[in-house]
Amino acid sequence: MTNPLAPDSLAGRVAVVTGSSRGIGADTAKYLAAAGAAVVINYRNKEARALKVVGEIEAAGGRAIAVGADLTDAASVAAMFEAAETAFGHVDLLVLNASGGMETGMGEDYAMRLNRDAQLNVVEQALPHLGAGSRIVFVTSHQAHFIRTTPTMPEYEPVALSKRAGEDALREKLPEYEAAGVEFVVVSGDMIEGTITATLLERANPGAIALRKEEAGKLFNVAEFAAEVALAAVDPIPAEHTRYVGDVSGFSPATLD
Ligand SMILES: NC(=O)c1ccc[n+]([C@@H]2O[C@H](COP(=O)([O-])OP(=O)(O)OC[C@H]3O[C@@H](n4cnc5c(N)ncnc54)[C@H](OP(=O)(O)O)[C@@H]3O)[C@@H](O)[C@H]2O)c1
């Protein structure tokens, strides 16, 4: 997949991409870096993978650092922003990509703690760093965005509810963002082929991916969806602050009330 962003279009910008040691976050970070942004590659515990992403960015002539921070740990989030400031001087793009909740052994409320409470805390800690002209991009799935009106697979429901709760909590702060000159956009995508989440859901619901693909006509892969997330960092803010990626015709509307 070629970079959707023009070379040097993000020169001088500094991005923090949460959960960018792999998958959609890693590809997004690489697109941003190739367009000239200095990027913080955040990981929870996969340091080697994060360092590999940094190495790839540097080999391509870009700038990046890897910073470990469990987003459910407020102190490590604060340290992540300090590390970004120390390395690059400022932060003006925050991509809230990290997500979870299907892991075992993390406690019953883990999905809510990560996908709602931690997202809100990351934004609250980011705001003092983000000057006018900065942007926050929140990444979610159609299955979460539309969960109030369109049911999803039972295995994904707690994640969907928690991600929608996180989206709502972040939207409530829109007046605060506007007052600070900070823009906000949600990127909502259908199931992404080749991801761990899609693989887990397919295992529990054999045929689910093929069925969704048939209904939607096409499912995006990781690189294609990451390209949309990267574009959301620069394109004009869409209606209702929501960028839909792929088909939404199977989902009932009226969720933004
Ligand atoms: N997968 C899909 O089908 C799909 C569809 C539409 C939208 N999306 C959205 O796209 C985004 C990325 O999805 P993905 O499938 O690429 O995710 P993923 O493969 O599960 O990767 C999640 C990333 O988040 C990090 N992470 C998890 N818990 C964390 C924590 N407590 N603190 C810090 N980082 C943490 C992981 O870091 P470690 O590797 O270090 O654990 C990893 O880098 C999510 O917001 C998701 O909702 C996904």
C-alpha cells in the first residue's frame, strides 16, 4: 500500500500513536513518519516489536522513539507525554488506536477500564501538551460505534460497549477541545481482515468474516484501514466528527444522539 499522505506534508509535526507496536497502529505510525512527522511508538509490553517499528521508520529516513506505557496506568501515560516532549519538543497529533478487552485474566471490568477510562485519561493528560491546531483521532469499529442500534457477536459485545462508552466520553469534551483549538475525529471501520480480533471472532463464529465480507462487499485489510486513519489526521473534519471507512449500510443509524 502506498502512503496516502504526501511527502513532507507532516514535517515539523509530532504524533503519539497508542498501541503502535503492531497492526493498524504500526502501519499508521509508519505512514505519518514517512510524511515527515516525528512519531512516538507506544506499546504495552511488546518492546522488541516497537523497536522494530522504530528501526523501520529510521531506516526510511524518519524519526521515532518507542515508549512503553500501559494506558490503564496513569503514571506511565504521564511519563509517555514527558518522553515525547523531551525527544521532540511538543505533541500535536494524538492517535488513540490502542484497544483491547478480549484478553483473559485482566479482570471483569478491563474492557471499560481500557477503552473508556484510559482513553479519557490519555486525552486529559494530552490536552496540556496539545496546542491550537492539534488533532485527536479516535479509532473504533462499526461494531462498537453502532452497538446501541445494531447487535454484534456476543464475544465482542463487552468491547463494543466499552469502546462506544469511550467514544461518548471523548465526544462530551468537544467544547473543551474547541476552546483549546484542538480538532477531534472518530474513525470507524468494519472488521479488518488479518487482525487478531477478527481471527478470535472467526474462531468463535466460524464463517463470520466471510459473511460480513459478503454483506459489505469488501473488507479493508490492516494497511488499507491504517491509510484511512492516517488521512483522518490531515483531512478536513467530517460531519459529526466521524469518518466512516467501508460500508455502513448494514448498521442502523441514529447513534450520535
Ligand atoms: N481488528 C479489527 O477488525 C478492527 C476493526 C475496526 C476498527 N479497529 C480498531 O483499530 C484499532 C487497532 O486495532 P488492532 O486490531 O490493530 O488492535 P491489536 O492488534 O489488538 O493491537 C492493539 C494494540 O494496542 C496495544 N494495547 C493493548 N492494550 C494496551 C494497554 N493497556 N496499554 C497500551 N497499549 C495497549 C497493544 O500493545 P501490545 O502489543 O504491546 O500489547 C497493540 O499495539 C482499535 O482501536 C480497534 O478498535 C479494529
